[in-house]
Amino acid sequence: MRKFMKKATVLMMAGLMAATGLMATGCSSKKSAKNDKVVIYSNADDEAVDAMKKTLDNNGYKGKYTFQTFGTSELGGKLIAEGNKLEADMITMSTFYVESAQAKNKMFKNLTFDRNLMKESDFEKYESPITAQEGTLILNTKVMKEKKLPTPTSIKDLAKPVYKGYISVTDVKASSTAWLLIQGLVSEYGEKEAQNILKDIYKNAGDHIEDSGSGPIKKVRAGEVAIGFGLRQQAVADKKNGLPIDYVDPKEGNFTLTESVAVLDKGKDDNSALAMKMAECIIKKGRSELIKNYPVPLYNGEKEDKDQKSGNPKTYKEKLTLDLLKKHQQLSENAMGE
């Protein structure tokens, strides 16, 4: 709008600025931004966000940051499109999205602290995992009994006619949780057979194909369906809390997705120094809180509760990338369209 102001108005404003000393101090928007709060963007679940905020608040960073959450697809799109022009100074995001964004935009700084990772080679120098999440089959034991449904032992079982109207899954275009299911099918049966199995699973799910990763477990909890595919740690917690919930680790495997923290590189007048300290705080002091809800060990010294240990942990044969996700999204779309 400034280019449309009259010359006299511009001169008057310049005079006012000089009078207040703003021009004399040489302040600029870039320099003042360095003193602003650190902006954190995240796709994390509520439990993870609460754990990170608690960690930061308890370690001297209360009031020094703002936290904004997004869906995975939405935040991923912003990372790819905006690069280091993103408003955020720090992000926590699905690791495959972090790596894809870095490959395209070179937007993150290498982390300056020792990560002490169990598998250093699994992560790049600009990222450090905050959580690992595994998929599994989740059952409402009460509904299973009432409807006399057989207990499934595999993801493939969900394609059987006996489960029609009794299952809930997630759309992989909306939530990465569904990718854990698709990874299991493709890994075990190959792409062609996986698509055929998905076609029947989607038919059985009907109106219970959810956009949110937590959608299926919510419907299982409510008794709207008997079986859902979702995050294992949520089912474990529900069972411990006395809900009529059980879980089955499918024979195709418990595949894992990690979410990582990364610090944006916006140049010398950015907030990266403070953001880097916050990232270190989350990793070194927040993991003890995060692992309560996301129990997969990631760092040296962490131990897994035997009740939390999945029965069939597996890793996908290819490195997880945005391109691979898009390939599997297309496979899923083909299955829905058949």
C-alpha cells in the first residue's frame, strides 16, 4: 500500500519516525524479528504437543514461543511450497516430509547438539526424531462378541465379507496413519495384490473411511465399528485404562513412522539460535515425557516396556519419501475407484 501514498504523507511519516528516534537507531523489520517469539509449526498429536509445551515451559522457555498445529498434508504442502519463507522458526513433522522439503528447498540448519541416537544413520544431520508411531489392528471386544466376529490376524483379513460394515480405516490422502496399513500390504503381497485387497477393505469400511488418523479408534471406542486400523500406542493405553479395547499385531507387520524436529535457516537475522536451544531441550529433556505415549525407543539409554513392545516390528524395504507416499496414494485412489 505504501507505493500509493502521497509524497507529502511519506515525508510526514519520515519526520515522525526521526522524532521518535526510530530512524536514528537503525531498527529494521529483520532485526526486530530476531527478538520475537520462536514460532513452532507441528503436525503432532495432542499428546505430543502437550509434552513438548510442558518441557519448554518447565525449562525456562515459557512465553518465548508460539505453537501452531496443522494436519500432515497441510503442513507438508506449506513446507514444499514456501521453503525457508515459512513463518515458522522450528517445525516438528513427519520425517519423510522434513527430508523431502530439505531436498527441494535446502531450508534447515544442521543441528548443533549431540543427538545420541540409537540409529544415527537413519536420520540426517538437520533432524532429530521426537516420536515413533506404529500401526496395528484395534478391536472393540464388546462389539466383537456381540456380533460374533472372528478375530482378524492380518490386515488382509479386513477384506473378508464377514467384516462388511464393521471396520474403519483412514484415507492415505488425508492422514499418514493409513500409510502404515498400505506399507504392510505392499510389503507382504506386492502392489497389484495390495490394490485388490484395499479395494475390498474400502468396500467393507463403506462410510467409515476417515480423514483423521484417530478417526478409526474413536469409532472403535464408541462401538460404531468393531475393528479399526490405527496407532498401536493409543490402543495399548485404552486397554490399560479399562476400555473394552484390544489389539492384534498383524502378520504383515507393525510398520513405523517417525516425526522429527528441525530448525529453519532464514539467514543471519533469524531466530535459529533460540530455536536450536528449544529443539535441544525437547530432545534431551522432553523424550522422557514423550515416550510415555510414544513408547518406541529412539535414543541410547531408552528402554521399552515389555507391555508396549509390538509383536511384529518391521521396516519398509524402501526409504520413505514424499514420492513414495504419492505412489501409494495413487494405488489407494485406484482401489477406491474400482
